[in-house]
Amino acid sequence: MTKLAVVALGGNALLRSGQKGTYAEQLQNVQDTCNSLMQLVSRNYNLVIGHGNGPQVGNVLLQHDAGRKTYDLQVMPMDFCVAETQGSIGYMIERTLRNELAHRQLHRNVITMVTEVVVDRDDERFSNPTKPIGPYYTKEQADRMAEADGSIFREDPKGNGWRKVVASPVPLEIINVDIVKRLASEGNIVITAGGGGIPVYRENDRLVGVEAVIDKDLASALTAVRIGADEFYILTDVPKVYVNFRKPDEKALDTITVAEAERYIEEKQFSEGSMLPKVKAALYFVRNGGKECVITDATQLGVPGGGTRIVP
């Protein structure tokens, strides 16, 4: 029986710590990730792929701001910027996947869908921004920018610096998710809800864009539940989930239950800007009918015992 899996690509699939974010860097990172995805394709999985866009959408906003200051160009709203990065990143992933498939003489269609995701306009998270976007800054740089335009910055839990944070409302509905399910069930590789999806809310019978960036892991988890995926993979920059991270008694987790994961969350083992959203997304999937979620880095796909498995 062919399995259906959703794979959420983390930011390091596109841009890694210490890189400048050039096209060449991002393309090489996508190449490495897509090469790893072939582990699932070669096992005849049907695939749906989501991806992050935090660094990219932050850079687009910086470019717009520079254009405003230099040429008096209008700054585009954040939902527009999410759509822009969704298209450009989807293009890189789709083209690279097509090349990888051709190299292996595998025949699959690859489709990128520009995807809107519905949120609640009154979501309390609009008043408590937590989603990091854009590059890392020093504390001094972050303080200057916060004073200049009121932006909110928070320190990266891994010690890379300070990043701007924006609202990250809970995704409620993936537009066109039934089409995603049908295309994937036919063997097509579908790239959807990139960057967590373009954030919109319903106003009577209209969809309206909103200033936010939706968490891509939670949007991918919602997609996985709605299409009835068998497995859900969250790719990040570490091979496993850890407790007591970066402490003398650090411990890698192999397989944990929902109850164990909930206990670790209560103990505040996972940080808000790093592993916590991933574990919460995994729990959402498993609680809502998913068989297992694996959190790992791309190189561990297909490796026996690779990654951390969260099961009922």
C-alpha cells in the first residue's frame, strides 16, 4: 500500500546559519534537501511538501523598506510578501525535484500551489508576536531598529543573535486542500502552504489578507490531518529532539508518546522560537489521527532509528 506523507522543510533547507542568503547558497541547500527527499520517493511514498520562509520574507520586507527610503516605493503588505516568497521558494524546490527525478529516471509530476490559509482575525496571537523573520542582528542593532519603527525583536534561543518577530495566528483552514489530497493520491508531488500559507481571514463571503506569518509546521500539520496523511515529517537543523538541550545532561529522544511530549512541554524543555512549535505541530497531527510524526534533519530520512518519533 502506498503511504502518504507530508514533509515540512525547515529554514535550513533554504538558508543556514552564517549564510548571507544568496541565490547560489539557497539553491545548493535546496539541492541537498531534495536529494534527501528521494529516500521517500524511491520507497514509492506519495508526497506533499510544505516549507518555511522566515528568513526570505524578512529579507523581502527589508528590500521593500530600502526601496521606500531610496525611491519612495510603496511597501507591500506582509501577506503579499508571503505570496512572493511562496512562489519563488516553490519554484526552487519544484525545479530541483524535477531534476532529481529525471536523474534517477523516476516519473512524477511536481506541482507548486500558491496557497491561502484562513486564520481568525481576533486571534490573541496578533497581540503577542512570536514568529521570527529576517536576518539575525546584534542586540545593539535590534535596539536601534526597535526604537526607529517600533518593531519587536527577540533573542534566538540557539545564540545566533536577535530577530524581528511578527504575529503568528493559528491556521484554521487550508484553501484548496481537497485538490491537494486528490493530486497527491494520484502520485503527484505537491508543494503547498509554503511559508505557512498566505494569511487571510474571512469577512462575510470575502477573503482578506492580514499582516502575519503562519507557522509552517502547524500549517503543514493541519494539511496532513485534512488529507489523511499516514506520516508527518518535520525537518530541522538537528537530528533529534533533545531535553536539557546544550546542558551537561543533554539527552536525545528516540520515540516518545503524546503524554511524554506533553510532560516535557510542561517542564519547559522546548523553547518558543525553536523546538516548541515543532513538537506542538507533531502533537496536533498525532492527536488527530496521524500514526507518527518524525522530527529530524533531512540527512536522516530513511535512516533506521533516525530522528525523534512522536506516537500516540
